Amino acid sequence: MKRETRELPLTVEEFEAFYVQSVGRLTGQLYVMLGDLQEAEDVVQEAFVKGWNRRRQLDRDSGPEAWIRTVAWRLAVSRWRFRRRTADAWSRRAAPADTAGPGPEHVVLVDALRTLPAQQRRTVTLHYLCDLTVEQIAGETGLSASTVKTHLGRGRTALADRLKDTEQEAGSR
């Protein structure tokens, strides 16, 4: 009758000794496999962290070094795949279209809008730039329809005055 013997897991002290004895060797092996010392150091360290968290499952006689090396290799492969997918995604992205900067009229309009009170500015923007109706603005802002109309009227009047002042200043130069 064959007796099944269970190997004893690594103790904390044994794991620390294992780390000291094998970290350099494993880093060297992964460096040769990967061709990148920094990457080798990173994946070996990460593999040791995973091994530390699973040290009770690592049998001292069943090759914990092979387990660390395998985990480190798999981590490196996973990183390569992530980088490749990221690079592929960036390469598929179309180059941004050349767009002209804002013209002077846009700069003047934005400056004029900045002088309005925040709620008037929001209401005017939602109505004229976002093409929302008075009812839609009221629903989005929580204001009554009559308050939205008041903000729109006051905002238009203030913008007209400010834009007329800007035109007069430009004409007098």
C-alpha cells in the first residue's frame, strides 16, 4: 500500500531564505529571457509577492523557484500583450484633424459671456449653443420656464450691450 505524504509548506523564515538565495538568479534568468533588466526585476518582484501571498501552498520540495519563474514569465507576457493592445489601439486612432483656432468673434463672444451671471450664462449657452428649448432647459436646470425666459431675455440684453460696446471700441481704433 502506497502512503501519500503531503509536503510541508514553506514557513515565513524559509520563504525569506528562499528569496535571498534565488532572487538574483531568477532576475538573471528573466533578464536573459526578456532582454530588459528593469522588466525582469519588476516581474520577479511581483512574482515573489504572489508567492508570499501563497507561501502556504508552495511546497519546499516541489520547486518554488520554478513556480516563481513561471509566474514571472506569465506576468511579462501579460504586460507585452497589454502594451501591444495599447499600441494597436493608438495606431488605429485617426490623426486629429487640423482645426483652426477660434476667430476674433468667438473670443469676443466668450469674453462677453464670462461677464454674465453664472445662471444667465448657463441658460444662454443651453439655448443658443446646445439648441435646447425653454422646457428642456427648465427640466435640466430645475428652474421654472418663466425663470428660464427671464434669464434668456436678460442675458440677450446684456450680451447685446457688451457686444455693441466691443464693436464701438474696435471701430474707434
